[in-house]
Amino acid sequence: QVQLVESGGGLVQPGGSLRLSCAASGFTFSSYAMSWYRQAPGKERELAASISSAGNTNYADSVKGRFTISRDNAKNTVYLQMNSLKPEDTAVYSCNARHPQTAPRGYWGQGTQVTVSS
């Protein structure tokens, strides 16, 4: 029933840009906080960006000023615009949906690979 499907990952050169999308279904998207997590090889999974149901955003210090998270409730989709990409941004990026009462454990997508390399 619940589905989160990420897309938009790929190989990009340092300094380049990429836009990730996460299409959601099976729940009331507009009521959920949405997040992008990433996990690089040999590192713990970290929260890169989040956006609340009200549209408030938060970013990891490592991506501030370069990444922008946004949501389109009419399309049940959350985006991550990534600019000025660095090799250290290389990771699997996963979409997460969370609601304190309805889904405190959250829902996860399958992830999409982003590789920044020359």
C-alpha cells in the first residue's frame, strides 16, 4: 500500500547539479514530514534535509547553501535539488516519510545512488 519511489540519481561531475524526486502513495502525503537521508561507503546514515508538513526546512551543515528540499503536495512528491556537488556527496540517498501518531517508525524508499566523480 505505502510506496516511496526515488529517482534522479546518477553520475555527475564535481560542481554539477542533480535533482532527486521521491513519489509517494498510500498515505496522506501532506500530513507527513519528509526527509532525505544519505549513506556513504563506510559511514553512518545521516539526515541530509527535511521538510515538515508546514513547509519548514532543515539541513545538515555539510549541505547547507547547496541543497534545497521542497515538496509538491498536489503531486505527492518531495524533491532534493543538489547544486555544487562534491565527491563527498557520493552516497545512496533515501526518502523517508514520518508522522508522530500515524507512522512514528516512518516509511522508507529503496534509495537512489548518487556518484560525484570526474
